Amino acid sequence: MSDHHITAGFLPLLDSAILVAAREKGFAAVEGVDLTLVRETSWASIRDRIAVGHFEVAHMLAPMPIAANLGLTPMRLNLIAPLALGLGGNAVTVSNALWQAMAEAGATGPDDPAAAGAALRKVIEGRREQGGDRLRLGVVHPHSGHNFELRYWLAACGIDPERDIDITIVPPPLTADAMAAGRIDGFCVGEPWNSVAVAAGHARIATVKAAIWRSSPEKVLGVRADWAEAHSDTLARLLRALYRAAAWCGEAENHEELAAILSGEAYLGQPAKLLLGALDGRLETGNGIHRFPDFFLPVEKAATFPWQSHALWFYSQMVRWGQVPHTEVNTEKARASFRPDIYRAALGPLGAALPSASMKVEGALTAPTPVGATSGRLTLGPDGFFDGAIFDPAKLGDYIVGQKPAGAVD
Amino acid sequence: MPSRSLSVLVIDENTVRAAIIEAGLREAGHEQVTVVHDVNGIAQRIAEIQPDVIVIDLENPNRDMLEAMFNLSRAVRRPIAMFVDQSDQSAIEAAVDAGVSAYVVDGLRQERVKPIVDMAISRFNAYSRLARELEEAKSALEGRKLVDRAKGILMRSKGISEEEAYTLLRRTAMNQNRKISEIAQSLILASGLLDE
């Protein structure tokens, strides 16, 4: 019988897969962890329930622990992210009407975010000239990869996310309905909710996270800092279980079984067929099935490693959009929110290939590249931003100064 | 200075629970209570109502949207999460346990807000208890219907009395350490299969 009880909260999203597989495929049990999963309805609920101790750990948006440690959440709460729950997994989906307008303005397809963004800019300018309403785009949370990658894409295409459009918060399971009801014109959300909207006939996938920033961070395992400190052995067991589960999720031959498990009512409650596409990186875009390289990576390319350069990139975007002032203290809080030290200590005994560095230059790799690892072989990249920009965490200050803040996009 | 009665906004998709909370607040002397079931257009409503306290079901999926809206609010009366200073950890726990989330306008004294939140918590708990009892009553009723049908099947097929049929069901349930309604259900299922 297990002495290590952990209750984890999660939202019904594809990237809860690693947590679900850890429980359902017995990886947690092998480590002596009795893992209970509780489905939640909002990130606010995840935060509140981890704060009062209903959950020890949870599926979280990667910027959430950073925001909590920076004091941006309504509850005082210190969180750490000792493991990432994969890379990628989101898409930007727009209504059929908006896609039609974008296509007429030169959007080619979901592989070319620059063309799609340029077309969107023309559509926005056209609406402004005709005195039309601003377009409304939904994201799931202010402190989310979705919000930051959507804004990054828009700003890089000359669209000011603060002035030219309205960004509104929509819970993931309600995105398709909100679009069907005409309350939003598009959204950036994790799978399967893009596929759900496309399958319902309302929408087209305009671009994907993996095209905006290849191999980019999305969800993490968020852990209450005080619990992690007091239960380091239990946490290490969980991290090993999650790493093994991630490896299982990463095998193409397991995708059908994984999709079937995730389709259960207690998990995503969506048809397995809709989930399988995202696992295989082959999505129905509304204009036929399209293959997206590295759409969602559960394990490959160090997908579970909590890169502190990822934490600092999110921080740079929080500064950019006015969520937090840039100071040395804040920088350090953001960086220390991600804990590669705990990851290495827990996974060392598995003989897993662990990155030697805790930070990397984001956007530097144009091809798969072998990198330094403690053991085994590790390949990273490509990891480029669609606009060719480079994020060097050693030059964070310059990056922050160089990025266009709200209202400054030309 | 006489304190003005606080304006309370209850957001709950569950109309029965919302009514129970509203009644409780009115009985406690709060006259300015508004109930909203649908969050569409909520920004407009909040601007109109100018609530001092907002009570919302913790499980409402739109809480992220509401919190983001409060954060962006340029109004002076900006709602923040209840007990943000965490001076009362047990109160937060009681609220989360009950499934209550509350937001209060910045600067409002905690002792003025607490009775409202406490009322919401106790009414949420009362509602959960009622819902559970109703569920139990419903399943008891369904169980009794199953047992009646199973008795009928036994009486017809074995030519025994109602009392004997019931005794047989009960003895089988005891021997197999299962509920009598489960045995009844298995029997009905098996009989259905045999009839086909």
C-alpha cells in the first residue's frame, strides 16, 4: 500500500495527458504514489484549491506560478514548477467569416503565421475604415502562454493587441460556444478545443503555437512551494512517474490508447477521434487535415524540462503588457519559479538525458541539434520564433527594452 | 457614521441555490441583493449595480474571466478576491470547502463583509446537503421500484408469494454482500435476456 498520497487538479485539456497517463497506466503506482486527479472548471479554482490544501500539485499554465510568486494573483501563494507538461499544443482558431476575410487579404494557410497576421492586419484596417466594431479574440487567462503567444504574433505583425482588437477571457470548454454565438471572432486555446470548434463547423485553424514559436512552453506541474519543501521524496517520486508517463505519451503507437483514456467522462469527455489528431500532430483545420511538425511534444526535445529561460521569456511578456514592472527582484522571482534543480535530482536515478544547462537561447536552433546532457543523448530544436527573433536570457534587459510595449506598435 | 447597507451581487447558474442565498441575505437584513444567472453582459451589470460584495460559485468556469475583468477595471470600486490579506485562513478554507468564492471592493472592512460571506457559505452547505438528500431519496425510490419488479418476476417464474420473493432477494443480497437493489437489478437484467 502506498504512503504517498497526492491529489492533483487539472483542466480538461489535451496536455493533462501526462498526469492522466501517470495514473491510468500505473506509472504513479510503480513509484508508490497514490495519485488522485480532480477535474476543475477554471484556473482560479485550481489556484484556490491548491492554496487551501485540497491539491498538492496541479496542471497549470506555465506563467501561473510566476504570476503567483510575483504577487499578481488575488491570493498570496508561493508555487514552483519543477517539471513541464510538454511543449506546444495550442492553436489560433478564427470564425469562418473572419478566415474568409483573411484569405481574401492574403492569408495562405496555418503554416504561415506572418501571412496570416499581415492579412489580419488588413482586415482590421478595413473594419476601422468602415467604422466596424473591433474584432474580439479570446484567450483563457491573462497569465497564459495563449495570451502571450497571441499578443506576440499580433504585435510582430503590426497589430496592437491593446488598441486594435479586444482580447477577452473565455474558459477553454466554452470557446466553441462563444464563437458559435458570435461573442468572439477567434481564440487562442489548447487542444482539443480548436478541433471541437472546427468539428462543429464554426471555425478554421488560422495558425498554431508551434508555428509562432516552435518547441515553446505551455503547461507545467505547479506545486505549492511549502509542500514541495516538506515532501521532497514524495515529489521526486511523482516527477519520476510523470517523466515515465510522458515517455509513454510520446510513443506514436500509444496515441490511440491515450486518446481513448482521455476521452473518458472523468477526463476530457470528448470523442477520442478529436483528441488523436493533436497527439499525432495532424489536425483538421476546416480545410482538410494538415500535418503540423512538433504540434504537441510530451517528452521529446526535453519537453518536460523546466527551462528557466522559458520562465524569463514569460516574465518579459508580463513586463511588456504591463502586468508587472521590470526589476531585478522580480526577474529573480520569475527565474526561481522554475526549478530544474529539483527536476535533475528527481530524474537522475532514472538515467534520463538531463540538460546540463538551466537556460538556453530561445529561437537560436534552426534544426534538431544535439546538446550537452548529463547522460544519454539529447536533441533540442528547432525552436525558432516565426519572426526570426532571438531571446537570450543573458540579455533580458535589452530584450525588454527592444520589444514594443502596448500602444507602441507602428 | 451610519453604515450604508452593502450591495451584494450573487452570480449563480443554479437558480435554486441562488434563491436560497438571496432569501438568506434578505432575512439577515440585506436589502440590496441582485441575482444573476448568466455571465453574458456581466461587465455592464456590475457597472450598473456597483456591488460591494460579489458571491460566485467556486466551480463557475467564468471566474477567470471575472477576475481578469476586475483586474482591468479602471473604476475606483474595484473588486478583489475575498480576504486577500489572508488574515483569516480558516475563513478562506471554509469558503473553498463549501464551494463559495467571493470578491469584495477594495478597502471594505472585513468585519462588514464576513457576515455576508458566512451566510453564503452556510447556504451553500445547506444546498449541498439538500441536493445530496434528494439524490439519496431518488436512488432509494428507484431501488424500491427495482425490488418490486424483481419480486414480480420471481412470483411469476417460481410461483411463490410476494413475501417469499422478498425473502429470497434479501437472503441472496446478504449472502453476496450486495445491496438488495443490486440483486434486483441483476435479476431484471437476466430475466430480460432470457425472455429474448
